[in-house]
Amino acid sequence: MKRLQGKTALISGAAKGMGAAEARIFADEGAQVIVADVDDAGAKAVVQDIKDAGGNATAVHLDVSDAASWEKAVAEGRTAFGNINVLINNAGILLMKTVQDTTAEEWDKIFAINARGVFLGTKAVLENMKAAGGGSIVNISSIYGLVGAPSAAAYQATKGAVRLFTKSTAADYAEFNIRANSVHPGVIRTAMTEDILADPTSEKELLGTTIMQRAAQPEEVARAVLFLASDEASFMTGSEMVVDGGYTAL
């Protein structure tokens, strides 16, 4: 039996990168996938890929920073597939700046997407999960939600917030059989990091402390997310899964 057979998963930021990898792998494992993103064309392309491979998916428009957008996306997803059993709060943006170089507007924007988005997404599915008898929420944090680094003040603050928000969610909703866990990826080759990895100096800085001396492919992290989403992780909640090639081991 496939690992997500009979389950419906909503994945934010699923039009590209790690979110798209999650969507494809989840569909391969039997899930009905709600591909949610502000990039409508990209989301529809992922849905078409899934359908071409024999899976089942639908695209919904989602601005993760907006509560009404979450409510509409969840409603559309439930209309298509019924109860939502899995939520992957994947959408996020990157900002590599020091405190002094970060503007108040940049701070507010990254918190709106990376932290507020996780809160709103979780809030939007909780009643449905409670009524359905449980569910799994996986929040994508970062190695920078665990350890410090230069020139990442606002980004690190959001990912640290995601880490502890996940634990709070786990504590509040365990009685409803709702699990919440965070994933902490290291450097991943996606559109978000391509400029950084294209520069030899910044690439060396990022990968120099990674034991495996390379960046991850999105699928390598998506498989860890799949495990937490599935019933195989039934005794895991409030946990942190680190997928970083050994970055935090030193």
C-alpha cells in the first residue's frame, strides 16, 4: 500500500522547488494533492505533471500571508477532495542581510510569508483535521532555525519562530490526534538559492561547513517531509527533522 493512500495533502508554495517535489512525491505515494501557490501557472503545470503520471491533484491560488486566501484555498481543496489530512507549510522567501542592512519593510514582508503564513495555514486546517479525527502538519523551517549564521537576521528570526510555533501546535492539538513537526533543510538547489550557489565565494561559505560538501536536491528533503506526513511517523510530534548534509553536526 502506498504511504499516503486515501489522504489529501495541501502544500503551500508548491509551484516550484521543494514544494513541487513534495507534490509529485506525495501524489506518487497515493495522496490527492492540493497544489497551492501565488504562481497560478506554475501550480497548474505541477498538477498537469501529476496527472500525466497517473496521480490526482488540483491547483488553488494561495497568498500565504492573507487569511482570506487561506480560507478560500482550503474550501476549494475540500470541495475537490474532501477532508484535508496533511498540511505542508512549505512557502517561504529568503533574505540574506545583516540587521543594519535590513529595512523594516523587508522584515515585515519576510515575517508575513515565512511566519505569519505558517500560523494562518495551521489555523485554517485545524477544525477540519479535528473533525476528521486527526492529521499531520509539517512546517518547513531551516538549519537557520537551529543555528546562527551571518547576514541572515530576519530569515533566521522567521525560521526560529516556525520551529517553536510547531512545538506549541504539537502541544495544543495532540489530544485531537493532530501531529506537528518541523523540517530543517540545509542548502538546497532551487530557484531561491541559484544566485547564491552560482557565486563561488558564497557557495564556498555555504557548503564549506556542510560535511557532505554539496547542496541537496529538492527531492532529498521532500522524502523526509513525506515520512513525517505519513502514518509511519505516528509517534512523532513536536520534533525537528534535520536534513542538512551534516551542516549542524560540526
